[in-house]
Amino acid sequence: MTLDRVPEEFYLEITENTAQRNAWKSLFSINEINGNLIGEDYSEPLTVDFLKQHPNIVLDTCHFSTDFKDRLVACFDTLDAETDGLLIHGENFQALNLLTARYRESLKAIYIDPPYNTNASAIMYKNNYKDSSWMSLMADRIAVSRELLADNGTLCIAIDDVEASNLRILLQQLFGKENELGIVAIRSNPGGNASPTGFSSAHEYVMLFGMTETSQVGKLEWTAEQLKSYRHADTQGRFKWAALRRGDGPNNVRTARPRLFYPLFAKDGKVRIPKMEWDSENREWHLLESPQTGETAVLPAKPSDGKELTWRYQVETLEGKLSELRAKTTQNDDIAIHVKWYLKKAGVLPKTWWDKKSYSAPRYGTMFLTKMLGDNMAFTFPKSIHLLEDCLRISSLGKEDVVLDYFGGSGTTAHAAINLNRQDGGKRKYILVEMGHHFDTVLKPRVMKAIYAEQWKEGKPISRESRLSHIIKYQRIESYEDALNNIEFAQTDDAQTFLNEHRLSYMLDRETRESPTFLNVEELKSPFSYQLNIVNGLTVQTQEVDLPETFNYLLGMPVQTRRCLRDGDRRYLIYRGTVGSKNAVIIWRETAGWGPSDYERDYRFIEEHHLTEGVDEVYVNTSSVIPDARVLDALFKRLMFETQLG
């Protein structure tokens, strides 16, 4: 979190943390800050005043103790609501299942840039059925992620020609043909791909699908070239003068739309509508008065050949726009009538061909990212940041909406959401999922740098003034390999009674049921020290697992507060939030070795600290004597396997 979110009571501890200071030197080059008589210079150790003067520095709690984290997070009364971004390191199908209960039908937009099924972005396949394997990969994930979209939500997905046709059919099956909002071709690689034969591809596509008929295509910002013509302004905003007469076209002639062919009277630049009546039999207007002295009757006909065209508005509509009209004499002494054409603040309707120079992936993707992270940046084919900003715009992502990207890559989607917030003061949130090693080397550092400063060069900030207040949460989830590494077999004689073909299923059902990967309920007596064997490179390390956070996801509970209390040597972790429409509290504590007197002491502590007041549901791990409390152990295991099985 940025330091402006950290209470000043923590600043002295932060200045004494060498690991955090070194991380800031690496990420933000804070050791190059020179106050120039306007503030504190960088020093070692850091000073409290230095931290106060740089509120956009991003603190990372991985460098601090559990006690520090507990005290810091306890300072927030609306924890999830104040968290701006969520980064998940893990396989995306598992992550989507984990997120379903918490975010079901709540996200406004999903943007994904999956592997394109080419040699440049190859993925592992089985049985050489490359197209079907890729389609299966996408179908499983899109089907689950669809459950997270709100009724007016949209899915925006990037693809190239290799799988575009297959993907479109898949999306039409999952969302319905009627909810296909559009397909955009993008000139993303102006130089073209190197190819010895055939065509040098310079484009790709974005497909946009909505959940229901309420989903809409968002507007794009006006370009500088488009804005040039809107050089006038009045109390209603910027405008340009546009011809009131429509241009040539089969529907813009008198015979096609006769009610739009009528005279206007002009004098001294002013315009009025004369008295007239509609002749429905002959389908024409009849004048009921003649022009007054100095007035000229003007019809929507082309002066060059007299072709009878039409005005833009019907009589009834034009009556409300008379103050927005002007009459102007042309060089040929004809009179042209113009109407004020106001700039629409919502933006311009996107076209199906995008060819801005800023969409170039080599320049505004690869080079842009290299400027942020330095020459050691190792990530291929990042999207242009400007392209992602426009993709979020056409996805109708509002200022307080959430976007999900479960092929997170280098983090461009999060960066784009941050940029949009910086531009308009919005509070857009983002969720990114990525399983690659570049989660730590590219994605997370990029997001932190994007929060700290807007412009970068050679891995260093150009300016430190573009401040943004922000909180992100990043997590790692168990991988398939981790699950396999944590299967443990209990030795029993019963298994020998089964025939070979039944032995494996028996062993998985009976002999492995208490393995750490299947959640050993007995271990919930010590929830803060639950461990798994985690693969890290070529080694396997034993690491603690955050069971309380996992349970929050499975329960689908948005967290309001997270508090840590102590009763002597006992640690209590208390979450408050909502489960459905009910207020809930979840109480975790170490109960290993407890007897009846311990549970009585536990009850008194909970009562003294009013931990269950004002809630409808109380969840506790293992047993308790708290009235109406729900033991969560069996529920935890059931929800975990319901989620994994979809």
C-alpha cells in the first residue's frame, strides 16, 4: 500500500526496516532523491519526515513481521472496499473457481489476452489435437469466468487469425449470437511479423461479447485531430458549426423523407421556422405566410444542381434548436444554414478498424515496459498500454467497476486501470491471475511502479509528482504439483482386500483423506501453522498456508475488518463481513490441547471483547461453547471440494 494509507504510528518501524529500504532503492531509485532545499534528502537509515514527504512510495508487507501486518491491516474498517487491486499467482482455472463465490455476478468487465496457439506462444497439448486442446482450455475458463460477470458485463478477448474463427463460434455458444457486440481489427504490429513466405501479419482482433441485452459498447476518447474542429464554446460546452442540410445519400432526399423538406426564413444571420401545415395527401409542407422584409426562404437543396435533399431535424425538433442555428452567406451568394454540433462528453463511437500509432505493441508494449523495468525485463509480446486503456473503455468499465484478467501476463490490464484512474480520478479495481515466474519479476514490480510514478526511463521514474493512493493484495494459490506433493498415504491392511483395479480409488478415498492437500480437519486446531510442501524451482519447501483467507473466498465473504487480539499466549484472528445478506464474524484461534476450562476461558474472552455483537452468523474453528456458533471445519472441507469440482 502507498504510504499515505499507512498510519504515521508505523513510520518509525518502517524507517528501521533495511529489507524494505533496499527494495525501494531497487524499484523506485529512492536513493537518488535529492530534496534540493525543499524536503529531506535520501539517507540511511530513512527518516520519518522523508516518508511523510513521499506518500506515493509503495510499502510491501512481505518485508515485515506477522505482528506488523496484523496491526497494520487492523487499521482499516472497510478492508476489501479500500483494496484497489488483487494479484493472484497460480493456475487460472483454479483461481477462477476460488473467486466464484466471492465475485459471482459482480464484475463489469473481463479482458483476456490468451495464448494465440502459435509457435510464438506455444502451450502444451495432448494427442496432437492442437485446435481441440486449445478450445478446451478456453471453453473451461470462459465458462467459469462468465459466472463472475454482472448482467450488463462484457468479455473483451484478444486473438489473431489462427484461432479467431474457432473462438468466435465458442463465444457465440457461451454468450449467444445476439450478445456479440462487435469484432475490432487492430493494427498492433505496423512492421509486420517476420515470415519467409505468405503474408506478414500486422493485425490482430478484439472480440467483445455482452452477458445480456443490457451490455453496451463503451465510447472512446476524442482524438486531438477530432477535437481541432470543436474550436467554439458556449455555456453548453465545446461545439463546431455543422451544415443543417444533410449530405447526399439515398435516405437523405426529399422523396425518401418528405417531412424533412421544408423552408426556413433567414435574415441577418438569424433563422426562424415559418407558419406552415402538412399536406398528408400530397406529402408536402404548405407555407401559410410569406417572407417578411429582408428575409430569404431557404430550402435544403444543393445550390450546384438543385438536388432536393433534407434537413437534419423534423420541424418539431428544430423548434427547440433555433438558438443554435445561424445563417451565413457563401461565396456564391447562397445562404447556408448551420447548427451547433456539441462535443459529446461521453466520447466517440468506436470503429471496427483501429490503427492508432499508439497501439503498436513493439513500441508501446515492449519498449514501454523496458523503460519501466530496465534492460533486464524479460517478457515477450506485451500489449500496448494505450490499446488496453481503449479496450477497457469499450468494455464500459465505469469509474468504480472491477475488471478481471486471468491471463495476466506482464500486468498491462492493471496498469491500464491505474492509468484511467489517474486520468479521471476514478476508483476502478482490477483482479489479475498469472502462473508464470514473471509474476514476481515483471507483473508485480510493474504494478507497483505504475502506482508510484507515471513516466519511466531506464527503470527509473522521470517524475515523482504523479501521486496515486493505492492498496493491492497479492496471493499465491496451491498448484497441481503442490497438491500431488502433499498427498500422504496412511498404511492400512484393508487395502489388500481389494482387487488391483479398485485399489487406487480406494487409496485416494480412504488412505489419503487426511493429507494436507485434502485439508486435514484435525489440523484446524492449529490454523496458523497449517503447512504444505511447496515446489520452488528444483527444491521443495515447507510453507505455512493462510487457511482463514482461503475460507473467506470459499464462503464468498467480502471482508470489512480483520483484527488480531491476544489473550496471553493465545492469538485470535477475527474477520467481519457479510455472507449473503447476513452480517458474519469468523473467529480463528489455536485450540490444540484444550480442555473444558480452556473453552470456558475462550467464551469469556470473546464475550469481554464483544466479538459476536451485531452479527447474524458466528463461525469458529473447532469446538466452542459460544451460543449458536457454527463450527466451520466440516463446512470448510465441503466448500473446498465443491469449488474444485465446479
